[in-house]
Amino acid sequence: MSSDTTAPEAVGHDPRALTLENVERTLDELRPYLMADGGNVEVVEIDGPIVKVRLQGACGSCPSSTMTLKMGIERKLREAIPEVNEVVQVL
């Protein structure tokens, strides 16, 4: 048995700091999917561990926008940036 002290979650995982640049970089990975459905996402504010976004275009009025926000955008941001606690939509 090896005496490797590296935490399993740290292997092959490079968590990013909670900065506007890192949030935008992570959202850039999702934007092609949003744009394919006629939408986009804009970062409005980072308030501590809460990222406030505005869904644009078709995403803003889509009945599935809450699911997109929570299961797509929030999940991806929390995976990439562990400091993110929540993503909320502002109008």
C-alpha cells in the first residue's frame, strides 16, 4: 500500500478560484450549448459564494430555464470552482 497523501479529489482535478475570469471561462464551456438553443448567460455579480447571472435570449423565457440554471450552469460552476455555493438568476 502506498503512502500517497494526495486527496483523491485533487488527482486530475484543478479547482479554480472564485474570480470573474474563472466564472467566465467556465461559462464559455457551456455557451455553445446555450447558443444552440438561441440563448446565452451573462454574469451580473459575484456576491461572496453566490454567482448572480442573467439568462438571455431564448433561455430567459424558456420554461426549462430553472432546470438549465440549476442542473447545468450551477452544477458546472460548482464542479469547476468549489467556492461557489449557489447560482441565482436575476432579471
